[in-house]
Amino acid sequence: MNNEIFLCRLCRLPSLMNISYVDGVTWVGCGHHVPKIMDGVPKEEWCKCEPKIEKEGHQYPPKGSVTGVCIIS
């Protein structure tokens, strides 16, 4: 995983401890650093939920819940 993920306290991957991913990995935070965060995660592991967000011309999963787990069905 990319070390840059831990540089921003506002946008981040959720803690991996005690989390059961329902639909894949997503992000939490302000949304300004989504590419830096999510580009370090293989796309096949990304949350498949809709609607996607667009940042810098690329599509990313929607923001996760408070726990960082995407639970939208």
C-alpha cells in the first residue's frame, strides 16, 4: 500500500481492524485527496457502489460511511 495514504488526516482509507468489507474498499474524509488515496488500492478491490464520483477525470467509489465501510446495496 502506498505510504502517501497516511499523510493526509482528512482523506484516508478506513482502519482495516475489525472491518468486514461488504462491497469493497472505499474512502472517508473531505474528498480532496481521493485519487492519492484510492490509486494505491487495486481497482478490483474497490467498492462497486453507485453513484461514482469524478476526480481529475477518473471515476472513484462513493464516500464510505463513518466506519469507512461501503454498505450501500
